[in-house]
Amino acid sequence: MNLAPIRVLLVDDVDLARDKLRRYLADHAHVQIVGEAEGMADAVSKARTLEVDLVFLDIRLAEGNGLDAATRLRAAGQRLPLVVFVTAFAEHALEAWRLEAIDYLLKPVDRERVAQAIERARRHLHQRPAAHARRIALRVDASVRLVAVDDIEWVETARNYVAVHAREGTLISRLSLRGLMEELDPSVFVRVHRTALVNLGRVRGVHGASAGPREIELDSGRRIAVGRSFVGNLLEHLARSARGFG
């Protein structure tokens, strides 16, 4: 399948950081780096003039910061490219979400996380709607239970089982979390931890100190820890969710 090139701008005031991203992006034949910038003003100018699809944007720059750069582009009425924030600081995650970032990479970045960010960008740029089940069948003990997808609040792994927390109670089924995810709409059910999946429609809020761990609060009052490596995944989906968080 031929993919349209994703035009990328790299913004970081550290040469070694840009070099590392450049090496990792070279793994992707459909990615084209069209420019680089070290400061906010140069980043804004190039994002406006180079027909950029995706910006890898450091937050703390020698001249200004990435959050302000994204805000300035939007305030000027420009079409904002997709943004992946790249930073050593976790405390800006919620602000990045408000600016509709599709990912949030914590330094030191690795090839796998960069590849995930590129795949997210590709899905955004070439999105095709997919059909997903309204009900799923769960094998519970010796029977099969049909559960309405909208009734599921969250899911957690339990050794070789999954615990599906739904309106009617908790159902334990011999099924992998990955297998269950294949049946659920990924724009609604989001993995927030190695062992947990939540229904965004049941999220009441996000809590936690700015530099500390984050938790999602569900409508039931249950709080679920957000794994550090899943912050970017959560940001992408919260940005697309109709619900807002303070």
C-alpha cells in the first residue's frame, strides 16, 4: 500500500535530541522531514510555510516554549499540524491535551514510542471509519454472557483472565486483554495502564499532582492509575473526546 508522505518538522534546541529523532524517523519510508527549528519563533514560521503535517515539539526551548508555539499557531487562525510533544517533564501532560496533542513522549525517547507516534499520526491523517460490536460475548464459567459495550466502565487483567466491570457487575472471563481490545472501539476504550482499559464515556476527571502520578476517576467513583508510558495514549483520546476535563 502506498502511503502519502507525512511531512514532519522537528523542534528542539538540543542538536543531539534532533539527531536522535532524525535517526528514528529514518525507519519510516513514508515520513519526510521538511524542516528543523531550535526556537519558538522559527518553529511557528516554518510550521506555517512548509505545509507541515506533524511537529515533534519540545516544550522547554531556549527561545520560548512549545506550548506557546502551538497556542500562537491556533490564535493566528492557521491550520495546526498534528503535534507530538517531546519533553523530559511529565507535568505538562494536561496542557498538552488541551492543545490537542496526539502524543506526549518523555525523554529519553526510544524507537518504539516514536513508531507509535508516527502510527497515530498516520491514523489521524488517513483515518477510515471501522465498525465495532455493540455487544460482546464473554465466556463466564460454563456459560456465555452477552454484554452491551456501552455498559462496560473499565476492564482489568487478572492473571489469565479479564475482569469486565459493567453496569450489571463484574464478570470474570478467560480472555486476554489484547483479545478483548480487538472487539472494542479504540476511540472509546483506551488503555491507561499495562493492566487496565477504560471507557472514555465513563471518565469523570483526571487527578494528580502536576509532577506526580495521574489517576482517572470514573463515574462510579473508582480511580484508575495511569501508567507513565500510557500518558500519550490517553492524551490522544481525550483530545478527541467530546467530554472536557479541568
